[in-house]
Amino acid sequence: MGDIDSTLNVSIFDDETNKYAVVDSKGNLAITPRIPDGTALFDTAVHRGYLQITDGTNVATVTSGKLDVNATVTGTNQQIQIENSGGTSANVGYKTGSELSMPSVICDYSAPTQRLGIDSSGRLTANQGGTWNITNISGTISLPTLASTSTKQSDGTQKTQIVDGSGSVISSTSNKLDVNVDMTPFVKFRENFDDDDIDTTNIWGSAKSGSATDTIANNILTLAVTAAAGDYVNYETLSRYSCSNENKKLTFKAWLNFGNAGNANNIREFGARSIGQTDGFFIRLVGTQFYAVVKKGGADTSTAISFTLDNNWHLFEIRTIGSQKAWFIIDGVEMSYQVATSSALVNDILFREYLNNQNTGASAILSLYISSVDITDEGEVWQIFVQDQNKVSRKVMSDAAGRQIVTYPSIDGALNVLNYPTTSIAPYLVNLWRKLVSYSLPAGYVFNLLGFDSVSTAAGAGYQSRVVRETYLGQYNANTNVYSIGNSYSIWVVNFCSTVEAEVTTAFVSACTLTITYTNQSGTAGRTGTVAMVAGDVIGIKRLVTLQAGDWGVKSITACARSGATVGIVSFQGIDEINVHTHITASVPSHTDYLPTGLYIGGGVGGRINLEITASSVTATTRKLSALHIMFLKTIL
């Protein structure tokens, strides 16, 4: 022992060498126990949760679920065991050489299969116990075979079911979604007289006088009168329907049979009548004549409509848009259309569906048969607008069947008639075309043909009239053997002309054959065609150029040559026949109508519209031709 300020070292001798006893920072003597080889590390009877050597001395305790032990284990292949609460021991490690190895950790509580361990590679292994939740797992999860892994399910193998609010699957038909649209919101009233029953307390109001009767059988309501004056019977819905919104569309419908007879002093009608009975819309049969009737303030405005009485069932409809418009329709055909001008069609806008059979005087026994009635409210009618070429909004209109009405826009002074008045005239030569009228299209405009009319006082297969588009392709001077190239179809929308004619502009002194070189309809250059000019061919004669075999069109003519010397000049014209009339019967006009859209004809550079005739005789006959057309700026179309 040394000075009090000196460090006191205490030596403790073990079995082999002396070791120092170490004091920790708190002044406690720290002892490293030696556990003899083969010493069990558990107390089989009393001590639970302690690590002990065989003499019962605690080597370490378990604190917060952790075992804190600093021990040197000597010997070879010594087992370290720990005991669970049931008294069962298990190996938790081995001493091999100078190392302590722990190949696995086993938690064995109530069932041997529920284990948590570390395999030989240091990975945590587990067998499932209880129910796992996907939110308790992090990292990559392996999915079953064929499970989709893409964000968008689009490989074609997915199946989708659509269910309604009750969970029932909505079926499909032939691989198409079968959707039943619930029309209930639109149908405001419907009566089919099912089970031969009619509710005259809650649904219908009725009135009758004299010997008139109302009966129902076979789901048909019959309103009948005798021949007596003053007989009447009518039915009217108790519910009222408003057309207060000027864009609201109400439709009143009824399947009716008026029979095949009518008589004076009898009125049978169907329609929409106001509560005060002063206003309404009606389809009314008076005697044997049908009328479309608009009642306003007690006064009727009746328009006769053409419909023949028969003993068949027909669908009668009255469609209204607010108080401004009304359509009267039978079997889907518009019979009358009424539109407000300076004031509304009606004053009162609350309507009931109305059925009436009435004698205004002595008449006949007549009936009105009704199989069903209904009222539909299609809500507001939306108007579609489009912009014209000047950015002005225009309404899109339709006919009574809902078909869009399409017309070309018009411009001031554009509607014209290309006319050849009634004149006695003949072709220059038999079966050759003679030009009567030629109209050069103004720059920037196109020609829209609406109709073509022609007549001839002589008849036969050879008597024909036509309207054509003519395009100048070039000119050949046979005297100087010089060809001047004209226009080419290659720069236009129209790619080629169907035929080429050589029109004489200076008479030919002698016969010769002209050979042209041209580019055909397919763009093949170097093709050749011929035309035989005859001595004495005068100005205006048009002879057809024969094209090379296999060709049916010409885009341009690039050259021309002649055989032999002669005097004469021709102009080569590309011809496209727009319409041809053959006059089989004398003095009977022929007419072709292109309305409502017309026939669009782009003129191109140097384009003209011609009226022409031909005949099998050079004897003059009376001819008349006219072409109704509209001219448009190209920017419009």
C-alpha cells in the first residue's frame, strides 16, 4: 500500500496468471467472472431472467429487454443456453475456438412454427403470425403472378364492371355498353289507359252534355257524340304545364283515330288549352278539314292543313317553344309552323292537354279514339351559332325533322343566269360541238352551278346541249409552225382535263394533221396525240384530239407540229363536261337541278364556262340554253 495520493493497485490471482482488479468511474469494483467450460447459464428452478453460473451467482441481468454481459468463455464447442418462461431451454450460441457464434435467434413461445430468426447471411427471417397490413411494410413487395404493375391498365386483359347504386352489374350487349337512359325527367305526363282504367278524380277532368258518352275498352278511350246538336264530351288533364321560359320546349302528343268520316257542325280536336280556356294550340278537325289553330285571348287563328281522314291511328304532336313558336305535326311531318311577330302567340302560358268531341249543330254520330297521350318537357332549347367569313355570329338552323339546313353564303350581285335565248341555229358541222356562249370567270371567283336547262325543237340521239368548263392550254400557228404554250393544270386544284379540242381561230386553207406533245393525267410527259384538220375548216369549228392509247386526261401541252404546209391557227382547249342533255323528244325541256348546295366549279387560270350544242343535222332548229349559277370569292369556300 502506498501514499494516500497514490493509486492503489490490487492484484487478484486466477488459476493461471495474476490479473488486475479494475475500479470503474463510480468507484465500483468491476469483476470479470470466469465461467468454467460446460457451465449452464440458467437456473432450472427459481431464478428467471438471470444469467448465472452453476453456483447461482448472477453474472448479468436483463434490463429493458437487453442482456448486458462481459464474459470470457473458454473451452471448445461449449453451448450457451437460455430458458423461457415455460422452463424450456434453448441454445442461443456456441463457443467455437476463440469466437462466440450465434447462427440463429429463436423465439419459441406457444407454437414452434412462430419463429423470428437470423439466417447464416445475417438476414432477418420470419413466419407469418396473425394478419399483416400492407401499410406495415416498407420496401419492395413481390406481387402474385399476372398482377398488374403498370400505372395505366392498358394491356387488354383487364375486365371492368360498372355497377349501379344498388351494386347490380350493368350488362353489355355484343361488346357494347347497354345503357338505358331514364327519360322520366322529360316526360311530365303519360296516360296509356292501362287495364281499361282512367282516374277522373286525381288525373283527368271531364265534362259532357246531351247523349255524348265516354267509354274505355281494350286500353282505348272513346269520346262519342250522337247526331244531336249540343252534344259534347271532353277530357282535360288536371295538372298544368308552363311554357314561361321563352327557350323552354313543351311537346303535347296523342295517338288518335278520327275514323274515316267527318260531318258538318262537328268539331274533334286535340291540343293544349289554357286554364282560363282563352288561349291554346290545337289540331282541329272541322267537318272533314283539319286546321292548325292558335287561340289568343279567346280568338282563333286557323290555318288549313292537308291531311286525309282515314280509319288508321296517327301520331299528333304540338311542339311549343315558350309563347313564341309552335309546330303542328302529324306522323312526324310538319303540317304548320307558327311564329310570333310583334307579340306573343298566346297570353296565358299555363296549359292542360285537351281532347274534345263536340257538335255545334245537328250533325252525325262520330267518335274520337285515343290510345295514349303524353306531355314532355325537354327543358331549354339552346341555339348553336357559328361565325361567317367576316367573324359575324350566325344561327345554325334545322328543318322540322331536325336536319341541319346548309346553304352557301351569298354575296351582292352573285346570282346570275348564263343564258342563250330562244334562237334558230345549227352546228357548223354534223356531230361537232358549237360554242354559243362563253363566260370568262373573273379573277378570284369560282362558279357554282345551281341548275341547267335546255330545249330543242328537233329531236334525236344526235341533238344535244351541254355546259362545260373550258381551259386554254396553248395555240398553234400552222403557217409559221410556232406553238405558244398556254396554261397548265399542274398548278390548280383540278389536276387534268378529260378531253382536248382544237378550236379554229383562223380558217384552214388545206388539210393537215397536227401532233401535240403533252403530259398525261398521271404526270407522264412526252405523250402524243393527233387531230386531223380539214381544208375549209372555218372559225369556231372544234375538233377532238385523239390521245395516246391508255390516256384519259391531259395536264399540259408542251409542243405541236404539223404534216405538210398550210395556213390556219388553232387554240387548244381543255374540256370538262359539267352536264349534257340529249333531246329525245322535240320541244320538251330538259332540266338538271343541283340545289340546295349547287355544283362547285373551280375555273383556274384562264377558265371559262361555255354553253354549247351539237346535232346530227346542220339544219337550223330552235334551241334555248340557260345555266343558273352563283359566283363566290375563293376566300369564302
